[in-house]
Amino acid sequence: MPEVQKERTKRADAVRNKDAIIDAALTRLSDNPGASMAEIARVAGVGRVTLYGHFADRKDLVGAVFERAMDRAEAELAAVDIEQDTWNSLQEIVQSSWRVLHQFNALLAAAEPYLSADQIRAHHDKPLARVVSVLEKGRSEGIFRTDHSLTWQAACFYAILHSAAAEIRAERLDEVAAAKILPSTIRALLVPPDLPTDKSLH
Amino acid sequence: MPEVQKERTKRADAVRNKDAIIDAALTRLSDNPGASMAEIARVAGVGRVTLYGHFADRKDLVGAVFERAMDRAEAELAAVDIEQDTWNSLQEIVQSSWRVLHQFNALLAAAEPYLSADQIRAHHDKPLARVVSVLEKGRSEGIFRTDHSLTWQAACFYAILHSAAAEIRAERLDEVAAAKILPSTIRALLVPPDLPTDKSLH
DNA sequence: GGTAACCTGAACATCATTGTTTGAGTAGTC
DNA sequence: GACTACTCAAACAATGATGTTCAGGTTACC
């Protein structure tokens, strides 16, 4: 046989623990990027040594957490249909991007010191590409303003999302209200200035 | 004489050093909230012991830095005339808020663990109040949309500003372009939907 | 039910940072 | 030009985090 032998199957409690550790790390690092290994182990309900049994070091753990977060993000964003009516896909992409961001907010700050700029960039670009493609579609249809750069509009898109996450953390906004107000805010950024979107004007 | 005697005047090099330390801390902490005392001293061109001669501990230093930042912010924002035409004062407050934020961005993250929530809130509310008062004025004049809450609009205001700061750091935007694009972006957020601001419509 | 895989707390070495002390040197101030 | 406030590097103790080792104790699995 080739050397792809998966080194035996892991024991059930081992995979369960490893999973719990990643989950705990996801939770804690999203709240505080500097959370200690001890704290993560504690939240995972596991000894500190066990944690180091599964992950060589902090970098290793953060990498795994980052990967899981990105997988979830991808799954969420891939579900959006880009080909439908532009305003609809915008709304959908806002909502799913929102859900993603709301969860894995500060996580990137934890990952930043460990992953290379290229790695982060690569993982960050995939979701961005989906947003940009919707922006481009809207532009080509003439329903989005073009006097602001695509880059800037995409940045604002994420800024507004981040803002909503922060407002929720500060308890000045709840998730239901956020889901409602976000699309109309983003829409305001994209509508051409001084022109109603309603065709009845002309 | 009463006991308000200012314990002799400090020597010139002492005040110069203290000043340099605050400046260095302002710079370094804005870039990295976890910057070490050693690094700050080095940037200030001063021995670590000298730093501790002027500031009892980290908390003391961060407090002084925070205060200086807030003073500058206040001075900058107080220069804006609120009573003029609303769109103009909006533009001016965008630009000065922008200048403030661009400089003292991550600083709040450094101050957060040391200052009480109330202190931060108090210092944060002053600039916010100016923004809100312009928003209220625009609403009462019927030129700003009212279907989004004041709180949310203010949050978006700062989110867009933060976004511009981040874009500049990433070198996807320069300061000149930022000063130009920010007002029109903020304006887009505030204009009532589906209605041109131009009165010629009706 | 036996075996190996896995978990555990306790203890340890290492490292970075904070904050302090000392003792001697330097430079403002009068 | 002398006094003294101030500065400095080096060395110190204290803390807290990381990562490792060890010597049992469980528990999944066949």
C-alpha cells in the first residue's frame, strides 16, 4: 500500500475533545484574540496537557480554528445565488455575510500574527470576490453608482457589517433589527446619487 | 500661602522628555495597543527608568496618552460650526472627525483595560454628541432619512470613518482621496431613500 | 477483560514584560 | 561654577504565559 495510510482511526473521545477544543477556541478567540491556552482548555472542559496533545502549539491551534471558521463561512456564502435579481442577491449576500462576520469577528486578529499575509489575504479574498461580483453586476446594469471605486464600496460593505456586530455587542441593537436594517443601509451606499431607483421618474 | 504650591517648576529637559514619552506612546499604542514600555521608551529616545520616573505604571501612562488624544480631538471638533447650513456642517464634521480618528485609532483598545467603562464612555460621548446634533438638525429640516435610528446612523458614521483609516493603512486609499470620498459616502447614508435631494423634482 | 490510547494534575524550564533599586554620570538652573 | 534635579544602564524580583515531562488514572475498543 502507498504511504497515505491514515495512521489508524482516532479514538472517539479524542476526536470529541479535539472538536471541543476548536469550538472553545473559536468562542474565546472571537471574544478576545489574546485568550490564553489555559483558558481555552478550561472552556473546552479539558486539561491543558490534552490541548497540547492535539495541537503542537498556539500557532497550530489558531490555524485549525481559522480553517474551521473559513469553512463555515464558505458554506454559508456559497449558498447565495448570484444569478438572480441583483437587489435580491445583494440582500442575500448581505445577510449571509453578516451571519459569518457576526461570529468570526475578532478571530482574524488572533490569526493575524501566525498566518502569513498571503494566507489571510487568500482566505479573505474569497468572500470578498462574491461581494465584488454582485457589485459589478449592479454596475453593469446601471443600478449602482459608479463614482465610488469598487474597492471602496466593498470596504464600506464590510465596515457596515462590522458596525452592526459592534452595536450588538454593545447591546444597542439586536439581531432581528440588524437583519432588517443592514440591507437598506447597504442599498443606500450603492444607489446612484440624486436619482430615484424608481423608473417612473423618466 | 495655600497648599496649591505646584511643587517647584519642573526642569526643562524633564518636561521635554515627558512630552516625548507621551508622543511616542501615542504613536506606538495607536499602531499596537500592546506595545511594551521598553519599546515606547526606546522610541521616545529615553531610558526605561526615566519613563517610570515620569509615570508610575502602564496605567498611568496610558491615562496620560488618552487624555492628550482626547484634548486634541476636542480641539479639532470644537472648531466646527454647527449652526451653518446642515450639509456644510456635516461635511466639516466628517472631515475633522476623520482627522481625529485616523490618528487615534487603535488607541482606545490600549486604554480600554485601564480606564473604567464610564470614563471611556464619557470621553467617547462628547464627539458623538456633536455628530448626533448635526443628525438631529438634518432630521428636523427633513433632509435626512428617519427610517434608520439615530444610534445606527451615528454608528455607521464612525464605521465608515474607521473603514477609510483601514483602507489607508492597507494602502488601497490615500488621504487626499479619503477626504474627498468620505463626505459623499456619509451623505449617501443620510439622504432619504427614493427621493432626490434636488428640489427640482417637485 | 485486557490493552493501548487517551486523559489528568502537578511540576518544571523558558521567556517576555512589568516595575524597582542602585550608584554613578550629566546637564539644567540659580 | 556649584548645586541638584534629572538621566542612565545594569541588575533584580515578580508575574504570567508557553510548552514539556512525568507518573498515574480512565475509558474506548477488540
